[in-house]
Amino acid sequence: MKKLHTLIVQSYLGPFVLTFFITLFIFVMQFLWKYIDELVGKGLEWYLVAELLFYASANLVPMALPLAILLASIMTFGSFGEHYELVAMKSSGMGLLRIMYPLLIVTIFTSFGAFLFTNYVWPKANLEFASLLYDIRHKKPAFDITEGVYYDGIDGYVIRVENKDEDGKGLNDILIYDHTKKEGNIHVIRAEKGRMEMSEDQRYLVFTLENGSSYEEIQEERNPHMKSEFNKEILRFDLSGFQMERSDKDIFKDNYQMLNLQQLDNAVDTYDLKLIERDKEYGRLMLRKTLPEDLDSAKLVGIANSDSTKTDAYNNIFKEHKVALIETAISQLRSNKTFVSSRLSIRESTVKSINRHLIEWHRKFTLSFACVILFFIGAPLGAIIRKGGLGLPVVISVLFFLVYHITSITFEKLVKQGEIEPFRGMWMASLILLPVGLFLTFKASTDSSLFDMETYTKSVQRFLSALGLKKNKIKPN
């Protein structure tokens, strides 16, 4: 029995590892296609791109892992059924659940590892990924002077080169506008030729100009124009702005995607306390009343409690203060309306923040649970279709995964919009697929020909023939 279990586990681990890395690679390529415009043209070192893809792949593991489990389980049991190994196991007295038992243990351990990953590794990977992507987005494009094009990438300067030599360093017909004083085109440098080189520390761009002239407008002097010629002049441009500066990671650490389970609990409790305090403060502020200063509130209360009618009280008490009271009431109503709207907006924003934190809290459990459910869908499905390899199993597994993924995204958006509760929204996809997994397991355990078209055609023929017999019985002699 141990050898059989070892054989089953070995048959499963190979397709699982293969499909996991294939699906992860596909998702990483999708990410690269999405952010390719922000990476190209910035002169990024290869290790920065590799680091970004590494953190992106860690961020995509929760999507690749359930699909890999589903696909590997279908391939494994489909291969067993295709080569009649499943029939041999069942003929020896083993049921389908008994055959699935070793892989179920492996899936449970995988689910537990997925929980540890989402709780400890995923938040740190999200933090590193968000910080690095932010720095790359705010990095200047790589230094590149094109022939005949005005280049303004260097702060305070605009450079135009008519043409460049084959080595890319020799320049001809150079025009440089100096805008460092921020007063327009008051300083212009022109040279017949020159050479462009980087300093040893790669921080400065050195222009060696030959046979040129410098023109400058000086508004404060008697001679407003100054022109000088030179045989050789050296200009240095600071390129420190082109270097990518790493931002402080503490900027992103409080985001809900960067928190583990305990930190999410603390954040939700903090938001709940703030919400309660704001509701109490709102109640206290709404109880305040604004009355005219010259109106005796004690007199108002006393007469209001008297036996006089409301009309008499209004006519007798408010003769002197009628206009002031009405204006004050209208002003107070407008103020209360604005106050209520602002408080409602703040409250909705707080509730949305709570829902986003609860989404991440439930996600750490739903991923592990989804791995088990998709195994109970994939294993019996493979036993029913009895096809291994990367053909039909891939199509079926992708369809089931799309159902799971689209359902998850749909209900997650409903939670973010405040339409449903976070618990119901995050667990709805798993609850929808759970009966499907139980149904397929039952059908596979009873050797049901679920996908055999001949079975359905025979049932239809029996039904039609039964209708024909009934018609014949009803028909008169």
C-alpha cells in the first residue's frame, strides 16, 4: 500500500510542479505586457527588472496555485484512467476516495503552505513590489539625444544636435539653450562640432565643444547683449536626476495588501473604534440648537408647555423674533445638511476601508479552501474523462478556473461597493464550487458515465419510445 501511495504522489507532483510554473510564467508575461510601457526607455539595469518580475511572480502565486492543483489532479487521474491503472486499483478493492487519500493529504499540506505564504510572504512581496514599481514609474527616461530633435531631458537645458558620428559620441552643429535662470532663451551656445562623453562615476555628461559662440542677454547692464566666441569649451551636465532613487517603504506599509492577519485585525479594530467615536460625536453635534441671542429660551420652554394653543404661542411669543428665528432655522438647516453630507462621506470612506481590510483577511483563508475544493473537482473529473496529458484536461480546468476567478472578482467588487458583506462575498465562489466538487466525487465514486454521450442518447431514445407506446395505447382500434 505504501508503494502504491508513493506512486500516486509521484505521478501527481510532476504535473503539479510543471503546471504551476507554466501558469505562473503565463501570468508574469501578462503582467509584463501590462507594464511594458513603464519599463521601456528608462535604462533600467537587468537586475532591477529581474527583481520586479520576482516580486510580481510572488504576487501572482495565489492565482497560479489553485489552477495548478486543478490541472495536475485532472491530468493525474485522467492518466490513471487512460492507462487502466484506475481500473486495476478499483478491482483490488480500493474506492476512489481511498485512491485520492494520499493526494488529499498533499493538497491539505499545500493549502496550509498557501495560508502561510499569504500571511507572511505575500504582504512583504507586495510591499517590495509596490515600492519598486513606484520608483520605476517616477524614474526619468534614459538619456538619449536624437539627431535633429530638441532634447529637454536635462533640467534647465534644451539641446539639439544636427547629426552624430557613427560612434555616437561625435556631434556636429550643436545648439544648447540654457534655461537655468528660468528667464527664457537668454543664453544660447552654438558650436560647429563637439564630443559627448560620460564621467568616470557616470554622474556627469561632459560636452567638449569646438569652434563655437555664446550669446547672452543681460537685462540689468547697459549693454543688454553679450556675445563671445571660443575655440574650445567644456560643459558638464548633472545626470543625478536620471538615477533611480529608492523611496521609503514605510509609505506603503500601512496599505491593506501589505498586512498580515494580526495586523489586519488591529487595523479593523482601529477603524471600528474611530467609526464609533465619530458616530457619537455626530450625535452630540446634532443635538445642539442655535437660537437668536435675544430670545429667552427658558421663556420659550415655559410657554410651549402652557395650555395655550400652538398658534397663540407662535403669534404671542415670536412677534419680535419671527424673522430672525426663520432665518436662523433656514441657515441651521443648510448647515446641518452640509454637515450631514460631509459626515456621511467620511463614514462611507471608513466603511470602504474596513471592507478592503476584511477582504484581505478572508482572502488568506479562501485561497487555502479553494485549493481543496478544486482538488475535489479535478481528481474525480480526471477519473471520469479518463484523458491525461495537456489536451482536454487543460480546456476543462481553464473553464472551471475561469468560473471560480470571475465569480471571486464579481463578488469582491460587490463587497468593495458595499453591496454585500465581506464574509459572504469572499466565500461565495468557494460555496458555489463546493457542491460541484461533491457531485463530481459522488459520480466518479459510483463509476457514472457523466460525459458519455451514448448514455444520454439512449435515455432520450427510451423516453421517446415510452411516449410512442403511450400514444399507441391511447390510439383506438
